[in-house]
Amino acid sequence: MAKKEEKLGINVKKNEDFSEWYNEVVIKAELAEHSVIKGFMVIRPRGYAIWEKIQEYFDRRIKKIGVKNAYFPLLIPESFFKKEAEHAEGFAPELAWISEKEDGIRYALRPTSETIMYDSYAKWIRSWRDLPLRLNQWCNVLRWEVKQTKLFLRTREFLWQEGHCVYETEEDCDKEALLYLLEYKKLCEEILAIPVLEGKKTEKERFAGAKTTYALEALMPDGKALQMGTSHNLGQNFAKAFDIQFLGRDEKEYYPWQNSWGISTRLIGSLVMMHSDDKGLILPPKVAPVQIVIIPIYFEKDKDIVIKKAREICNSLKAYSVELDERDGYTPGWKFNEWELKGIPLRIEIGPKDISKNEVVFARRDNNKKESVKIAHLDKKIKETLDDIQKALYEKAYKFLHSNIATADSWNDFLKHAKNKKLVKAFFCGSKECEEEIKEKSDGITSRVIPFEQPENIGKCVKCGNKAQFLIYFGKAY
Amino acid sequence: MAKKEEKLGINVKKNEDFSEWYNEVVIKAELAEHSVIKGFMVIRPRGYAIWEKIQEYFDRRIKKIGVKNAYFPLLIPESFFKKEAEHAEGFAPELAWISEKEDGIRYALRPTSETIMYDSYAKWIRSWRDLPLRLNQWCNVLRWEVKQTKLFLRTREFLWQEGHCVYETEEDCDKEALLYLLEYKKLCEEILAIPVLEGKKTEKERFAGAKTTYALEALMPDGKALQMGTSHNLGQNFAKAFDIQFLGRDEKEYYPWQNSWGISTRLIGSLVMMHSDDKGLILPPKVAPVQIVIIPIYFEKDKDIVIKKAREICNSLKAYSVELDERDGYTPGWKFNEWELKGIPLRIEIGPKDISKNEVVFARRDNNKKESVKIAHLDKKIKETLDDIQKALYEKAYKFLHSNIATADSWNDFLKHAKNKKLVKAFFCGSKECEEEIKEKSDGITSRVIPFEQPENIGKCVKCGNKAQFLIYFGKAY
């Protein structure tokens, strides 16, 4: 689309004003924009296509595990929230209500679907033969945020998947809660090229109504931690609240064990922050809706032969998602800038000289490197190059994460590292009071995750000096 | 799932109480059920999987045309509805509002997204180069129905796709509005095995705000017509209301032309009604989430050899969606009933005798016919059988439709045919007044579609006797 009146590129530098830079990349790469409705976003085709890639991958993965998709109502009766006390309290401030009432009942728009789903589960589950029950839904949810809107990261409506499974035993339930976390980790690291730290949440940070919350955290280039996905072991809390019971193998009645787990369109935001640069969006090839753009370069006299060859090459690349930019009235340079802004991982340039040598030119989006490639080796070289881009982006992010973790042995260390925007690793007593004090005295640092692997000797709490329970990561969260 | 306390089969006959039979099939085949929230449904995995098959097929088709998916906010400001007067009036009675307000603005939950999308379109479209713009979204919509709820057919929330395209010329716009209608027809006839009548809607029945509404109508076995999909040529109505303008090739400003088109989860209801029988659900193979179920039949001594062979066969059928029912504690007869109820098109039975003859037994869901098939010919026979089931279901439905169309030359004819639950073909003057009178005097018969192909000589209106404008189908609508 030719909006020549607008400056095409990004006006702000990533390392000067990260927040404004992010906003510009999202908008100018046409991923999303602010809606006229306060707190809402419009996900544009280029943004939605990334979500489709994530869905495609993840939906296939969970179906292999035996998860099935379903759809439950958008509205939730007020009384349902009240059944699980912690859940009710946790979500109360974020609920949006509808004006229409039936029999005097008030309805909220779903902020998450535990309650409405488990009301059905109570009817469906009778016997151990009905377990495990593994359902998922891809849907929109509403949380009436009052904090400032940030595209993909904090909007009043977003898209997500929520998985809700039920098991006979606590062991199965916890094992699978961790299995879904592992699936999220694979998605983040292998597809989105974003390394994550996995672990448990503290009592203060866990999901409202859960027994244990497992989570993945990534470190964004501005030093803030972003929660990438969560998986909750709900224990029997909701089963008891919604009276889900099953007849066990011994013919006695039991409450089953449940987990729930979700990822959302905020992952698109993490992609933008993590990989992109001052020229615009950078996407890892595995999640890029368009992986390759072909740009024919010619003077008028060579047009026919160049276009013909470009089309031939485009049609031959069946295994990739390719676009051929044949538009007239735009210079190659303008096209380069546009597709760099939009984040296409690999650009293939083709001109009369290249054709005479049976070559094309590859230009990588991630490191700007150019190289001539024999057309005869095209398929092999594309595969290698895309694999290498995927790997390079992951490695860069991995290096960034691990060079920004700092261990704090004292409260002074803690404050120093926090000020330097590090993810702070420290021993912690785990108490809610201590965690609140840390947040207050550190300008908003919160606990992120307790890694599964813990050192043999646990020292003293970085804040209160009492015996610590575990080693944990602290950071400023999005 | 073994809910032995419940009777497995359908308690009502299709030709005795169609409405109750429908409800029972939907619920007992576990496609959907009534939610605790009045007017809402829960789409269960077996129902949702049918929707996924429809999405998979249709999404691929429209992407080939150049349509891209996006996502717009669930909420719509009150003022947006008021911009297009007919649209506002048409949807006013069905809107649900939220209690939360921003700056005093009232928001409705989307009943359809013309207004919220076109507000963005006005910002995005600048030049003829931006056209055609072809977007679609798969989402939930809310229409606050007061009539009695019917699963899949009339619920306050349903899932659908809504396509919204913008063109430079009226001709392109109308041509593509018809192209999407044709895509719907292919979906209905080739995938769902439901023949449809296509045509235009009358002024009274067209979409609120449209210039022309094109629609597909199918005839259900109870003699009621079901609208399967619609495609609206919106003309420039919304472009003018939302001030969408583009710079034409001649550097002058123009209003573009728009169409919108949709199909919804009601298609799942049409499948149930059209094909199913007193034993439960029947699904055409092309839309069946599970196409084949394999039932091993054995006495304990043969168990190992039969299960082994059944697994071998199951694993060999990669091109189909197959389930092997290995469950212990259920007789083969019980399993037959269950999978017939759930609508699996083809059952493969395998026992020790079959194995000794290198055979299996095919049992077709649609006509109950059984036949022995050599294992060596399995692949070929499965393909033939599934193709034949698909064809047979379509042909049966086709015969039903065309033997239930009756031409009315007089008002008496009209009433007689209507009473006999026929789709009535008649000449009609097209006036709103006459149409209202017909509805009133015929116990609710409405105009369905005006076929594209019209006879050379148009007679007199079946009701008022004035000069008719066209030949049209009338029927009782769902």
C-alpha cells in the first residue's frame, strides 16, 4: 500500500526510547493498531497471520497429546465467580459486565473460563472412565485493565488458548501441567526463538485459585521480564467449588485433579521486542507468515526477462511462503525498506546480471549480509539460510538473557542489579510480606520464577535475612 | 464414556417429532448442549471438530482468492450503529450492551462487524492501489434473541466468519459478492452434501444496510427452509456512512464499493437435520472429524491376534481419520450403537474368522449395508465407499429438495402447497406490503430467494395479481 505521505521507517531508536520504538514497529509493520475503543486493539492481517502460525503449530502439538477443542459461552454468571473465593477475588477488579439480565442474574464477559467450563465438567464427568478429560478453547477474553494500553501486551480484549484438563490422580495432573509448560517452552524457543526461564510462581504471584502456577519468563531488551505462558495445577480447588466428582475404580466418589494453561497474543509482542531493530520488524523464519520476498531489479529493456525469471523462481519454491513484489512505480530501494520494515526474513534480489550468471542475491534481514547464490543451489541454500537465521536469532537472545542475569547476595547487590535492569537471582524466604516489601523498596521489582533445579544449600533471604526457601529470579514485569 | 444409567439411543422418531428428535441427536451425539446461561450453548468437542473441518476447508478456499484474516474488537460504540440508518434499525432489537463506559460512551457486543471494521477501513484506504481490500474474521457474535433457543440454529452467541471486502468498481464488488456465494455453494454441496438454491433476497428480507443480499437456501426434512450463507453487496452505503474514500486512477476522490458475507455454526445444525436418522447422527465423510471406526470382535482366546491385526490396519490408514475402539467391558453391539449415534460414516469390523480369510467387514452408516472386503483391497475400497456415502447422501438430499418444490399459480395453490410443507415457487410483485400480507395470511411463510435464472415471461403476482417482477421461492424459514 502506497501511503507516500507517511515516512516509511521507524523514527525512534530501540536503545533510546524502547517503548515508543515498540509502538512504532507494531504500527508501521502493520501488525496491530489502537482501536477507537479505549484499551482495545485491531489485529491487522500481518499480525493475525503470526497468530495463525502459532495456532497451527501449537494446536497440532496439543492434539497429539489428546487435547480436543471446544467452545464455551462468552458470558459468566456472577454467582460462578463466587464459588472459588481466591479466583473471585483475583478477577473482581478486571471484570466487565453486561447490562442485559435474565431472571435478575448479572453476567460478566469471560476473563478466563475455569468457572463456566467446570460447571459443564460437573455434568459430564461421572466415572474414572471419563478421565483424563482434556479440552482447550481458542477464544477472545476481556480484562478491564485500567493501566495504560500497550499493543499485544496490555489490552482489554485479547486472543488466547486456554486448556482445561481433569485427572484421576494428583500425580497425573501435575505431570501434565508440566508437560504443557514444556510444550510452551518448545514453542518459545524452537519457533519464536525466544529463550525462557521456567519454574514455579511464588504464593503471591500464582494464579487466583491455583495450587501451583508454573510459568515461563523471558527477558526483553529493555530489561523487563515478560511472562510467556503459564500452566496451573489447580489441585482440587475448583472440583470442590463446582462439585465435580467421579466414581473411582474402587466404586467410591472422588474429587478429580485439574490443571489449566494458556498463551495469548502477547507472544506477538514478545517477538517484536526481542528480535526487531531500528529498521523495523524481524521475525524468525519459523513464525514468519512470509519467509521470502523476491525483488526483481531491472531497467525497462530487461523487464520481461527479469520478471519471467523471478516468477519462475517464485513458483519453484513450493516449500516456503514466498512473495514476489512485481509492483511498478516503486524503486528497488523503496521495496527493500518496506520489506525490512515488515520483517521478511530473507530477500532474494534478481537482476539481468544475476540472471546471466545463473545467480540471485540473498539479503538476510537479521544481519543485513548479502551473498550471491547459484540458482542451481537455491533450494539447499534457502533451507540453510533460514535455519541459520532462526538459530542466530535464538543465540543472540540466549546470550542477551544469560548476560543479564545477576546474582544478589545482599540487598545492596539486589538494588544495584535491579537498577542495572538485570534479572536478579537471589535466595528468598517466600513470604508474602517480604515480597511486598521488596516490591515497594525496589521501585516495583517482583518475583518471577523459582527454577525447578535448586542448589543443594539454600542460603538466607536476600531481603529479611531469615532462612530462605529457594533460589528465585526477580525482575520488573510487563 | 460409559454413562450406563442413560439410554444410549434416540427416544423420538425423526418423522414423529422432528424438533425433539433434532434436539436429542445434537445432545446425545455430544455435538452441543444448552448452557446454564439462557439462550447460550456449549459446543462440545464432537461439534467443534465439525466446525474445524468447515473452517479448514473454507479458510483455504478464501485465502486462495486473496482474503486475509484479521481481528477487530468485540465492542462497538453506540454511535457507530447510528451511522448507517437501515443497519442501525435492523440490529437495534438484538443488541446486548455492556455496563462499563468510557467517556460516557455505550458499547454493544458485536452482532456483526461492518461498523467497527469500516471505521478502520476509512483510515487504511487512501488510493486505488489499496484496493481490493479483502479481510475476514473468524469470531463469536452476539444477538440477543428472544425467540426460543435451538442449538446451533438460534442461540444468543454463535461462531461465524465474516468477510468484508472493498473494491474500486461496482462491477468488481458485485462479481466477488457472487464469487463468495459460489464458494458457499461448493462448501454446502460438495462438503456438507446439502443441495442449495441460490439467488437474491427481496427488499424486505435483505441485510440491514445492503443494496443486494445474495443467499443460499436449503430445505430441511421438516419442510422448513434454512439459510445456509449470505453475501451482501453493500453498494456505497457504508462507504458514505463511514467516509471511506480513495484517490482514483484519475486523481479524483471516490467512494469505494463493498461486500460482506458470512456463514456460521448453524451449518452444523443443517448437517444434523438433513442427513441423520432415528439411530442418531449421520455425517458426510468429507466433514466427519472421524471417518472410520474399527471394532475388534473376539472371544478372550483370540484377543491378542485380533487386537494386533486391528492396530496394524488402523496404523496403515494414514490418509483417513480413524479411531480404533479397543475398550474392554463393552460388547461389540454396544459399540456399534454408540458409533452409529455419533455419526461415524464407516465401521470396520474385524474378528478371527475375517482374519483367517484376510478380510474385514464394512458397515456403512448411511444405508446400514454390510460387505466383506479383502484386506489387500482395503485402501481402494475405503476410498470408493467413502466417496459413495458422500454421493449417496447428496443425492438423497437432492431428491428430497426437488420433490418438495411446488409451483403455485394461484393463491389457493400457494396455501395448499404451504400446508403440505413444500417450498413454493411462484410469481411475485416484490412489494413489501404484499410480502407482509402473504406472511400474515399463510401462517408465517416468507420469501426465500429469487433464482438468478428467470423465465422469459413473468406472469402475475400470486397474491395481489398485479404484474409480477420475478419468480421466487417461498417457504417457512428457520
